[in-house]
Amino acid sequence: MMFLKSSVAALLWVSASAFTTTTTTHTSRTTPLNMVASPYQASFQWDGLAEGHSVRVEGNTLRTCSFPAAVQDVRININSNGRPVFCDVELWQSPTYVPWKTKVWLEDGRIFPFNAIIHTPLAENAIQVKNTANVAMPLDASVSIGPEVTPMEEILDEYIATTPAKVCQGAGSVTCWNLEPSSEQVSILLTTEEGRHLTAMVELVQGPNNKKVSLDVYSSNGKKRPFFATIDTPFDGSTRMLRVVNTGPLEYPIVAHINPPTKSMNPSLF
């Protein structure tokens, strides 16, 4: 009988100890923010992307950078060590709202890097760079803000005043510009009237139809958030052409400005 009472008491003690709350101190694993001297320093939050510094983005991974409403324009650069680049660049204005995004494909990220200026007005924003390639094809990305970034308003004023406008109709209309042999770089500005959506494919083509750069562009408001990018066009002896395909409906034409100005050509000739 005494043995039975001792067993019951031991069982009750084990059961009670199973429900005893134990306080455990956990060590934080949050990586310190990599801050760079900036007038917006106190409000920046980085997750891998650092201002003015190139960051490696491995395949099937992403990096983000968030900044306050005081930042109006962000410059982004994406390149590689010579491998192809497959990535998505997105502007986030809330957890679910993506007002601007571009799907980037580069045949050679060292010869044809991606350089763009993203207009980020009105609210706090974040930029995502997602490497959609496999682990064998990493890329390098960097973001810049501040005085070294030309404001989008100045770009619009300059291009509208100095370069001819070309209207690219919707429903798959194709507009081409033949690049001069002496041109080492070309900049393209795409906008829409009355704030319409902007959806287009921007392609750099060498020879008959050899794509070197392909950019799948979307903006929810082509007037408020136009698309502006600079593409390197090294000359290798072959003809080079910049091609814009308006993938939106017929009601959503696009206005394109090219610098240096070139003559638009009939795509049926190619």
C-alpha cells in the first residue's frame, strides 16, 4: 500500500512539472542595419540592398530596400560577372500594391547592365530585386539616392524639350529605332497621357533578330511613374536596333523619347 502511494505521488509530481512555465532568454539574430551617410539615414531600412554598394543576389532569392516618403527618386543598377540575368524589379507601396515593375532579361550582365531611375512619390516605398534564375547565375544589385540621382521631373522636362516624341499605339504595335554606330549608350523614356497604364516590351536587338536586352515594363500610371532606363550599346560591327512593343490595349498608347535622338523605322523592314 505504501509503495502504491509513493508511485501515485511521483506520477502527480511529474505531471505538475510538465505544465510548469519556463522562461528562456533568446539571443536576437537580427542583422544590424547597414546604414550609409544620407539625409534620410534615420528612416532607411535595408534587407540586403545597401545604398551605393553592390550586393550579391543569389539565384532564387530576393533582396529589398525600404525608404520614407522624403525619397522621390531611386536609381538602381543590376549587373553580373558575364552570366545572363533573369530578375524582377518591383516597387512596393504597400504589402499588396505594386505600382511599377519590370521583368529584366540580359544576355550578358557585364556588357549590358540594367540602369534605371524609379520615381517614388507620395508615400513610403520599397524596392524588391528578385533573382529568378537558378543558383548558378547570381547577380549584383545596388541602389542610389540623393543628389547624385537626377530627379524624374528634370528628366521629363529635358527629354520633352530636346528629343522628338514618338507615339507607340497599343494592341501590340511595334516601333523601332536604328542606332548609330557611334552610339555607346541609349536612354529611353516611356510615358502615357492622362495617367493611363503603361505596359510595354523594350528590347535591344543586334543583327536580324538577336535580342541582347529584354525589359517587360509595367506602370499603373505612366504619367506619375514613367519608365526611364539607360542601356549600353557597345558596337561589334553589326546593326543595332531599339524596339518597343506596346503590349497594352489600343486605348493605351505610349509616348517614347530616345536619347540620343534617332530615326524611327518601319519594323516590317526587319
